[in-house]
Amino acid sequence: MKKSLPQRILIVGGVAGGAACAARLRRLHETAEISIFDRGPHVSFANCGLPYFIGGIIEDEADLLVADAKLFRERFNIQVHTRTDVLSIDRESRTIEVCDLSTGEKHIEAYDALVLSPGATPLRPPLPGIDLPGIFTLRNIPDSETIKKWMEEYHTTKAVVVGGGFIGLEMAENLAHRGIEVSIIEMLDQVMPPLDPEIAAIVEEHLRDHGVHLALGDGVAGFEALEAGRLIVKTQSGKSHEADIVILAIGVRPETTLAKNSGLEIGSRGGVRVDEQMRTSDPKIWAVGDAVEVRDWNFGFDTLVPLAGPAARQGRIAADSICGRASTFRGVQGTAICGVFDLQVAATGCSEKALRRAGDQDFEKIYLHPTQHAGYYPGAKRMHLKLLFRKSDGSILGAQGVGKDGVDRRIDVIAMAIQKRGTVYDLAEAELCYAPQFGGAKDPINFAGMIASNLLSGDMPLVHWTEPTTPSTTFLDVREPSEFAQGHAEGALNIPVGELRHRLSELPADRDLRVYCAVGQRGYLATRLLIQRGIPVRNISGGWAIAPYIR
Amino acid sequence: MKKSLPQRILIVGGVAGGAACAARLRRLHETAEISIFDRGPHVSFANCGLPYFIGGIIEDEADLLVADAKLFRERFNIQVHTRTDVLSIDRESRTIEVCDLSTGEKHIEAYDALVLSPGATPLRPPLPGIDLPGIFTLRNIPDSETIKKWMEEYHTTKAVVVGGGFIGLEMAENLAHRGIEVSIIEMLDQVMPPLDPEIAAIVEEHLRDHGVHLALGDGVAGFEALEAGRLIVKTQSGKSHEADIVILAIGVRPETTLAKNSGLEIGSRGGVRVDEQMRTSDPKIWAVGDAVEVRDWNFGFDTLVPLAGPAARQGRIAADSICGRASTFRGVQGTAICGVFDLQVAATGCSEKALRRAGDQDFEKIYLHPTQHAGYYPGAKRMHLKLLFRKSDGSILGAQGVGKDGVDRRIDVIAMAIQKRGTVYDLAEAELCYAPQFGGAKDPINFAGMIASNLLSGDMPLVHWTEPTTPSTTFLDVREPSEFAQGHAEGALNIPVGELRHRLSELPADRDLRVYCAVGQRGYLATRLLIQRGIPVRNISGGWAIAPYIR
């Protein structure tokens, strides 16, 4: 068997996917010659930790080095060449030309199999002043050292983060953690693009509560220098933001120069095209990580997903493929999480936005606001969950969650349910960990499944705050008067659920009646009560708790 | 439709299953007359919170009252009769006789549908001295008040908890939390019977570290009184334990008196027999909760599972069934969690014990010890996971976990994977929440799946510490000498994995070679290295980290 395996395997890029691939290759193929080439000074470093290193939460740079050249050599018999650029690939002769960046010396290396794991480059748009000192991107440990040094030298007190995605928010939190006043400028009208806007709005409120300024729906027009170490960020709307430092976190572009120059196929989204085994258009070349296009598991189209989890699995699959094994990459399901101060923000599967974009109309959504564990146990904290599912068969399409605790767990359970093509009925009858400090006799997952089941069975007709009102619309608020007094839908009628049975005569006839309570539970009871008494009504999913975030 | 529905529905027992059933009934059947009868002073109280109320973690008794008679009446139009005993059922005439315990008055109530949710009674074995003052069981709020009052009156400093199951451990923790010195006496040779002994051993170590004395494999023989408020607990092995208080937590017995007296079928395990719709042998009587026998979802046999989660789902299903809907209870999968001081101890699906008991031989197990999030992010804590799966097809059978953080989440994900008949390959390619503070680029779930896959593919032959050695067995310890020096298998050969390639000649030929490292990862690399060089070897799953707990 081993005779047919490639003997000389070269890997370009030694972080995440490349490192995972190298280690797996060695375990499958003890006698191969394996070498890693990386342009930077490190391989296998924890790039997801960089914002926290800048924030001082991770104190020691050494902690970021998951493995070094010595470990690769001694433990895995793998040669690591850092500060080494791969200049070109000669696919005909199966060689690459490399350049030692310390000495400038170039030489040729032959391969039987080649793995490209070059990653992605932070975007740096050609705006006026983009090259002024104090404007940084963050990709590697040297970048983070440069940023830290700048902040110390100029005693940074004000920062602008351009981009409100995951990295932008992590940077904002970490700069705030250093006592810096942070503004985020984001071209979209929401932070965290993978989330639906009403869920993002919860995060935005939390950011503002923590003193972060948000300039949404506004793009950066350019930068101007003030005195040393100070900048003005000009936006397209004409505003100016002063900053001692600017972090660009507006996304990344797959590094495809090497692939393009050697004629490998590039996909429609600009990443290296690979098959399910992570093989490029050249059967001797594989590619993994942020540089490649992957299949969106939910929709089937090609996409770019620069995340460490998929990269690690891709590295493993490329190694399998090189060693003649049949593993395949199933695509990316879209599971992600971000810490935003003390908030967990997570998602899996499809967003409503993405479903609409795809023209899908066979879906429904519900909102719920359960606590992460029994309400009677100290420390119960409310989370917000949104569940998307098929109207036709109840299969789960996606979920988003925001809360201080336990969101990671519920999104993970739903991620597994989606992976296994589960339905809302599966969630309703899931049997999950329960003790007072760890969950509920009905877990948030059970509630989500039950609410969705009630909708699908026709027991609970649903309506959303976003549905336009008509002249015949009446909002019925079934909360207590004290709750009603603190805010309610305009013109709403207030009849507490406990009094509803005796006050049916107060309900206007032949109206588009929309009932709500605080979170949806009393509204559900009221809906059932009224429907069974012949009064058509719909319950507003998520109740008043979600109303402030709808736009 | 509504004409055919039962009009008068009586529910015996208003906690957990009974309360859930009542609320669901009202939502499905607005015009029914629904009444709940409960012997105690409360309905719908949080019985899972009682140990924490005793420990003072839940301070206010009112927090334990999830819903009261007023709420049931006003919101649900349900009549609640507390302190009311149901004396008998006349199935012929469809009536029950009830007794108001405050007045002693009896009367007859007619039903169209009857739901039994009487719960279970803590066992109180007929041992010498069992009725001495100071020996308590814990079932309801009055019990916990009595216990608290006793502890205050006698300034309790020493407690004996009889029984090392979930409730026993929760009681031990809560008594310790009050500064009381606690001993647990358990007849089995392990705590937490649903766990396999080596996982329970991790919990036992933790209990001892927190000052709890464990007397395992020893039963209570009887009790003797000392001066007021003090007792001696005598064990079968002849030992004596002094105590100011004794808590009996040796299990519960389903309350079936009413069911038995009215001739309802009782199952082989002593619980009320019900079908998938929670219907008893009488088509007008349903039963739910701790009093009924349920199907073990893993094995198919009947069992007793006194847990709140299943009870709540059963209540819902009984209500559906009464209202002519086709929901069914899928059985109990065996998901459970317990907090033991700052440790999370959780399980789902089959244990190895249960598989062996069932004579199943088509399974394998692995151990792993991952951290709950990226090791480089502060606060990473190691957990211990055990995964059981089919050798023939990789389907997941069960899992157990112990650790300070993130165990609930991983067991929940596996619980969902088991529910959906997932395999270890599904775990390997699961896409879960990852950011440094929330997981790993490879989550513990991915690792578990990958390790199991490596075993099933034949890449990593496995052996366990429990496999008897033979004269030809050689243990090969591939850790560093500094680790080896701190403890190792008797007679083990120490060659660090990084030196193994150059020291192959030191390996004895034709031996039963068993390799291990700290957790299994270096052992896996060594295994691959040696096998590919023609040296047969097996890796010891879980490495040295699990060795101290094996017995």
C-alpha cells in the first residue's frame, strides 16, 4: 500500500489547516518526507487568541504558540521552514520555488503532493490616508505586537474599529478592556452580519451599555493625520471620529496569488476551488482553510468561511485524501460564536436573511426568552433564542442566540440536530441535562421545539411585530397593568390573561386581533382560550421582549 | 370535535407531571372542568431545588413555589385542592373519594378522565432505630423545613447521608455548604449508580477533596440514639458513625397504593403500567411521573426513572392523549446531570455496566480528557469524557462526563446525537461553537468522534487498563522522563515519543506492547509510528490520566 502513497509532501502555510494536515499526514504515513513552509516567524499559533492577547486577557505571548518547529521536528519528524516564502509552483515538474526571507536565498523543492494553506489577508481598502501610521490590521502575532507597542507608545485612549463583524467586536471588547474608548464604524446597518438584524440589535444594545459607540450604516471615507499618534476617521455621511488608533476589521480576502499564478481553478467567490476531498483542479495539489471555497451545507452554494474549526477538519481530510482515504468535507453549516463583553452570541444553520435571499418561503420563525437554568436557582439569566424551521415538515433550518450563559450549549445542541436533519419535534422531546443549576425540567431546547410544534399543529397561529398593521388590527396586551404601564404597543388593549375569560365582551368583533405578553407564554394561553371560544387571534412570537429590537 | 372530549378531568398530584398536564389540558380544552388534588400544602413546587434550599443557596422558600392555587385558578381556571387526600377510585362509576385533610370531610368527585401523578416516596427501610428522631427523608417543602429546623435547634455539625446517588450527593454538598461534616454511607462500591465505576471514582476523589467521608460498599445496619439530637449509625461492616442528623437518600418507591387498590395494572418494576400515551390499563385513567414505569429508550425494557424532565414531557403527552391527540412518549434515554461541589457530572444513553448487564458485546469505549475551551485562553479546565459506541457501525450508545465546566454542553450534544441515531463519524464532523473562550477549533465532541473513528478504522488498536496482563505484556510509556518520574505503570519502559524513531531497537521483540501517554494523544502517534514500522502495539485509551480511577 505504502508504495503508492506520495513520498514527498510539502505544505504551504503552517497555521490551523496546514498544521492539522501535517500532523495527520505523519500519523497516516510514517515514512513520508513532510515539510511546512511559512512566511511568518511562527507556525501553528492561535490566531483566534490575538484579540485577547491585545486586550491583555492572554498575558503571555508564548501561550499563543500551540506548537513550534522543534516540536514538529522532534515529535512528528516534520521540517518547518518559517520566514520562508513560496514564490511559485511549477505544476509540470512538481516543484515549488522557495525563498528564505532572512537570507534572500532561493531554491527549488520537489513534491509528490502539495498542500496550500495560505490563509486570508485582512482587507485594506484603497481609501485616502489608508497608509497613515496608526491604522492596523490583525492577522498574526507580529501584528498584535505592533498594535500593543503603538498603544503603549502613544498612550491610546480612543480607538476606532472599522467593521462590526466577529473580529471587530472582539477587538472592541479587548480595547475597552484596556480602558480605551471605542467606536465601531460599520457600513451595514447592523453588527455581526451572519445574524438577523433584530438579534444583532440585542448585541448593539449591549455594546452601547458597555460604552462602545456604534456608527452603523456608515462607511469610512478616509483618514487624516493629526499630531503624532492621532488620526481623524472621516465617514461617508460626513462625520469625523478622532482616534489614537484604528483597527481595520472589515473582512479578509483569500490568499490566492500562488494558486492563481500556477493556474489552479479559482471559484466564483474568489477562493481556491476544491472538491469534497479538498483537492484543487490539479490532482497533486490540495488546499485547505481560509483560502478555499467551501460548500454551504445549508444551501449548497459555494462560499468563503474563514473559521478555524472548518480549517482544522479540512486539514485532516486533505491528509486522508493524500493517503488514499475516502473522507469528505461535508461543507460548512454556519456555526459560530462570539463573546461580546459578558454576552454569548451564537448561531448555526440558516439565518432568516439568508433564507429570504435564497427566495425560500417555506419557513417560519419563533422567538423565546428562557433562562439558562431553573428560574428559582440563583443566577438565572434570560437568553434570547430565534429558531427557524420548515413550515412543511418541521425540519430545523437555523438558530441564533444571545445571552450571558448557556447560549453556546443550546446552539450546539441545535447544530447537532440540524446536522442530523432533525425536526422541531425532536427538540420538543429531547432529553437533556437537568438539575436546577444546569437547566430546566423543560430545557430551552424543549420549549423551542414545543412552541414550534404548537405553531405547526395550528394550535397557535402566529404573527410577528414586522407584519404591517391594517385598519382592522387590534393589539391585545395580556400582561398585568403594571407591566403594561412600562411600555406597550401603540393603542393596545390591556386585559390580563387571568381576567380574559370574564372580559371577552370587551374585545372588538371581527378584528385582526394580535395578542402578546412579555415573552409569548401568556399570549399562547390567551390565544388558545380565545380560539376555542370562537374568536380568531394570533400570538406575537417573542412578545414584548423582542419588540424593542425589531426594525 | 369538542363534544367527544372528556369534560370533567381530575388530576391526583399537582407537582411536575401533574401540573404540566393540567396547564396543557387547559390550553387544549378551554371548557373542561379541571381539578387538581394534592395531599401536601403546595402544588407545582420545585422539588429539585429542595437540597439547595436546605443548603441555603436558595434562600427564600417562596422561590420554590413555581405556581400556586391562585395562579391556577385565575390564569388557568383550574381548581386546586391542597391538603386533600384521594382515598379511592371507583372505576365502574368513574368517581374518586377525596378527604379534606384539614376538616376530615370526605366526598365523591366524578371524572370523565383521571390523571394519576402521585410521585414516589423516599425509601425508609425497616432497620433498627429507623424511627429515632433526627433521621429524615426529603420529598417536599415541609420535609426541608423540618430538616432546617432540626439543624438549627441542635446546631448540627456532623451528618450522615445514607445513599450516594444524585440526591445523596446534592444533600452532602449542601450540608457541607452549611459547614457540616458529612459522611456518605453507600451500599454499592461506588457513588452515582448510573455511572460506570471509573467515572464515579473521579467524583469520589472530588468529594474526599472537599472533606466528605465516603463509606462505600457498606450498608446501614441500624441506628442508636445518643443524647438529644445525636445518633450513632451502625453499618453492616461493624463500623459506627456519629451524626447529629441522618438523611436517608437511598432511593424512592413509586406511589402505587391508589392504582393497586383500584386494580390498575402494575409493571414488573413496581410502577404503574402505562402505554406510549401514558394511559393505564383503564382507558379513562392516565398516569405520569415518578409513579409510572417507562420504556428505557436504549434497551427497550421497562424501568423506573424518577426525574422531573421526563415527568414534564409525560404530563404534556397525557394531556394530548386525553384530548384525542396522537403524541407518544419515546421513553427515557437516561440523560442526567448532578452538581457535586464545583463539578459537573453528567451522562446520557447506556453505561458500560448496563451494556454488560444486557449481554451486549458489540461495543467499544474510549476515554478523553479535553479542556472545555482553548487551552491558551485563561481558565481552561480539563474534563473527563467516556464515549460508548457500536463496534459494528459506529453508532453512539452513551457518554459520561465529569469536569468543572462545559460537561453539560457536551453531554447534551451527544444526547441529541444519540436521539437522532448518530454515529461517531457525526461527532467527528460536528460543527460546533468555537471561539477561544467557548471551545476549540476541534471541540471535545470532535475529538471524541475522531478517536473513535481511528479505532474503528483499525488505525489505532486500543487496549484498556482493565485488560489483564500476560507474561508477554510490556507497557511503553511515551511521556517525558519528568512525567514518568511522577508515576507510571509497573515495569513500564519509558521512551518519549520524540525519541521513539531513534530508539526502536530498545523495544522488546514479539511482545504484547501497550503504549500510553498522559491522555492518549502521544500514545496514538506512537502507535501509528510503530505499527507502520511493523511493530504491533495497542494504545491505552485515556492514558495515565484515567489509570488512577480504574479498579
